[in-house]
Amino acid sequence: MRPADRLLPAAPGSIRMSPASVVRALDQMLRQRGMTRVYGAACTVFGVISVSPGLTVWTNGRLLLWHFNGVPDAYPAADVEAAAERLATLATSAADLHTSRDGER
């Protein structure tokens, strides 16, 4: 390894954090964005967070993975703030869709 290589930042998603620390950080950031019914659990290998009905996030400590309306998405766990922003937007749009469907009955 050249000395200069040690000074370069790691590529996003290449550093593994504990799934529990990722779950805690994402939970806190979602709550800061007004999400009140956030539930999470983690072990040493995986973590899972229920953001809203139909929106569940899995993490291995490197990536945050989810499907929304059948479309997969992923963010590096190191970029949990951007993931929280995206997830809050998705959860809000899902809640709006659910509310409009209930109103049509």
C-alpha cells in the first residue's frame, strides 16, 4: 500500500458498521422527520426497520435495502441521512395514497 492510499476515504458502502448502530441512526433520523411509528431490531448480522405499512428496510451494516411498490432501492449505510430523507418521502407518499383510497370507499 502506498502512503497516499491510506489518506483516501473509503468508498460508500465498503465500511461495515454494526447493523444495530445503523438501525439506531436511521430510527433517530426518521423520528426527526416526523415518523412516529418506527420499529426496529438488530442482531450481529442484520437489522430491520419497519418505517410504515409496506415499507421495511433491511441492513447488513453496509447497505440499506428496501422495496417500494415492487421497486428495489438501496443506499450505503454510511449515507443514512440521505436514506432517511428518501424513506420519509416514500412513507409520506404511501400514507397519502392510503388516505385517498380510504376516502373513496
